[in-house]
Amino acid sequence: MDHSRFFSFVGGQAGPWRVQSVRPWRGETLETPAALDVYPGNLTALPADANWLLRGVTSNQRYVNRGEQAALMAVQQGLGRADSTCAALIPIRKNAAWWALTQEERREIFEERSAHIAIGLRYLPAIARRLHHSRDLGEPFDFLTWFEFATGDAAAFDDLLAALRATEEWSYVEREVDIRLTRAG
Amino acid sequence: MDHSRFFSFVGGQAGPWRVQSVRPWRGETLETPAALDVYPGNLTALPADANWLLRGVTSNQRYVNRGEQAALMAVQQGLGRADSTCAALIPIRKNAAWWALTQEERREIFEERSAHIAIGLRYLPAIARRLHHSRDLGEPFDFLTWFEFATGDAAAFDDLLAALRATEEWSYVEREVDIRLTRAG
């Protein structure tokens, strides 16, 4: 098994990220743990004393076209920047109506009508991100998005979420939990 | 965990399908077992005495558009037909160049230049199929396609494979194994 693209997020008692808040935006929330740890790889069992385990895998692009990809690559920055002391983990599940759409119908809603990529671009390079796919792993969420940013960009991050949640695309979101973190230490 | 879309294919000593042949088309082959069993669900360990275990998950459409989907739905038939005494399991892995393409570039090659859907349509309803995605599970193959057909359609099935393998899309296939089966009993 090649699990090099897997990441396991454990909400529990220990880890480099302190949990500031866990708030549901749609549907059922998650328990609020003290801390969060991110493991590269595929944890198959909940560690002792942990509250929850969420897993996802980085994968090929589903919606971005060549021009959009070039625009993103030109400005985005990686995770782990020294001043990125804030993070967020946003697990999302979309509804059955979304997944019954064809690829071209989903792309039309995603970008032509909701400007998902264009909105994200406005917040680069401040807000770094990594998308993990979970739906085909049998997980409770379809996507786990991990964001990192400096304290001074926390308000911009709130703006980014508000802009996305106002889109037509977000009308297909049936569960979303907003987990805010700060680096322990 | 919701593993209702998972299927586990076990090549071993027992199962309702007798293995006629295991032939590599590209890259490394698989061992030739005596029989094959198909389990709904996600087997996490190789059963005793089995040769190999391959897993996949049925998922949302990646390439088919609305018109193509309607054309497929109008003619395709389900698995398990009484006269479908022949089956094939074709595990495929595409190369890194394929997965580095954007969605629209992949669609262009898949259908506009390779006619993957149009070719498949010519062999409906004779050749029934179910596609399983494996790439994001960390499996050795990207896709497992399961086919069922009557003895009299075995030559048509060979034609279908030959037509697909002659396409531009197939130039991205780096590993493919062709496993032919007949129903035991």
C-alpha cells in the first residue's frame, strides 16, 4: 500500500496545535478536543484518549484549468511558514444532489457561477492551504481543508470563508465544521 | 466508516469465479490464482491462502456528460444476469503524466480524442460493467473494472479491449492486467 498522500488528523489531548474553537456551520458538530495533531499517513485506529480521527488524501486536480493552475502556482506558498501561527481545519460534506451532477455541471457551479478559485486567489499568498479528499475513503466528510496563516490575516480568513459560504456551490454543503487552531509552544 | 461503496476482489483458492487466465498487457503481472471472490465491503487483510487482494470504490462520474449519461442509462444492463457466465477483472494504472493533466485536458483525451464512452456504448448491453476507483486508496492500481458477458459475447469483449487499447488515452496506461473468469459450478 502506498499511503504517502494520506494525512490523519487527530483531535485529542496532545499535538502541536491548540484548539481554539470547534463550531458547526451546517449539520452535526464534532467534539472539542484540547489539541490537534496531523500525521502523515493512514492511521487506522483512534489513538488512546483521542476524541476523533479524520483522514484524507491529496489527489489530482478536479476542477482547476491550466490557466487557473498557473495563476495559483505563481502566488501560492507552502505550509509551515514561520509566521503561520494560526490554522484551521474545515471538514465539509456535500449532499447527494451535488454528487449526482456530472463533472461539467459541477465545474459550472464551482467556478463559472461560484468563483471558488477566483475567491481563493484573492487571499493568496496570505492563506496557505492543502486539500484532502475523504469521500471515497468511506469517511464522514468529503473534504478536509487545512489552512495556515499569520495572526494578522485571521480577519482575511474569516472574509474568505464568508465569501465562499455565500456562493451557489455552498448550497450543496450539508455538513461543515469550523475548527480554529493556534500553534502550541 | 461507510464502506457501502467498497468492493474487495480476492484471488485465491475459492470463490464463485474460476480463473481462466491472468495476462499482463503492460507492466508487472499478478499471480494466477485458482479462483476469484468478490466481497462487498473493505477487506483490510489478505484472507488465509489467498494470492492477492485488490480493493476499489464506486464513485461519482468523472468524465461523462449529461447526454452521454442518458445514452448509457438507456441501454446498459446490470451485473448478475443469468447468462453472464463470463467475467473479466481489468486492473489499470495510469502514469504520472496523466494525473498531472487538468480535468479538462483529461476529458479531451478521454472522449474527444479517444472516444472511450462512444466505444463502450457500441458494446452495450452485451458487456455489463462496474468501475471501481482505487488510486486514492493507496492501492497498486488506479482502477478496477469488472465486466460480465455471455459466452457468445467473448469475441466482442476482445474487440472492445482492442479498440480501447488502440486509443491515445491508453498511451498513458503503465500497468494493466487482464484476468478472465468463468462462473464456477
